[in-house]
Amino acid sequence: MENEKKFGSEMFGYDKKEVEDYIKAIKAEYESKLQAERSDSNRVANELTIVKKKIERYEVDYIQKQEKVANALITAEDQAKKIIENARTEAMQEKDRVEHVIEMEKEKLLDIKKDILDLKEKTIKLLEKYSEDMNSLLD
């Protein structure tokens, strides 16, 4: 023991007053240390409670932020799907429009070719007539 106390002796043993005073002093010292330990323990417990509350708030904030990010990702994914679907629809419509324009242009080209053939025939007939008329004038 760190506080080795030597008690004076009396006729039937140690001096009771010294022993009682020593016990009282040790008890007071023990209670003082115990109170200090309890105070430290309470302080640490309070700090721990504060830290736990902060952690809980951070956890709630983290979960809320995580939910916001998840919702933002879901929204972005939905918007991306809509954009892709709209682009596909617009591309199909444009393809159909271009195919229709090509078909119309093909028909116009066929009409022009037919008109050219008709014009060619008329020109040949006209030239033949002029040739006949010239031949008849020369004869």
C-alpha cells in the first residue's frame, strides 16, 4: 500500500484515535477521488452523449443527402430515357419525311424523263416535217 501508516501502540493494541483518524482521512481521500472520478465519468458521458447526437445528426443528414442523390440519379435516368425516346421518335419521323421526299423526287424525275422523251419525239417529228418540207421545196 502506498500510504503505509505506522500507528502508535497502547496497552491493548493500536491507538484507536489514530486508527479512526487515519480511516477517516483515507475515507475522505477515497471519497474525494471517487467524486473526481464520477465527475470525470459524468463529463465523459456528457461528451459522449453530445458526440452521439452529432453522429446521429450527421447520419440523418447523410441519409437525406444519399436519398437526394438517389432521387437525382433516378430523375436524370428518367430524363435521359425520355430524351433518347424523343430522339428516336424524331429520327423515325425525319426518316419517314426524307423517304417521302425521295419518293416524290423520284416521281418528279420519272415525269421529267417522260416529258423529255415526249419532247424528243415531238422534236424528231418536227424535224422530219421540216425535212420533208425542205425536200419538197427543193424538188
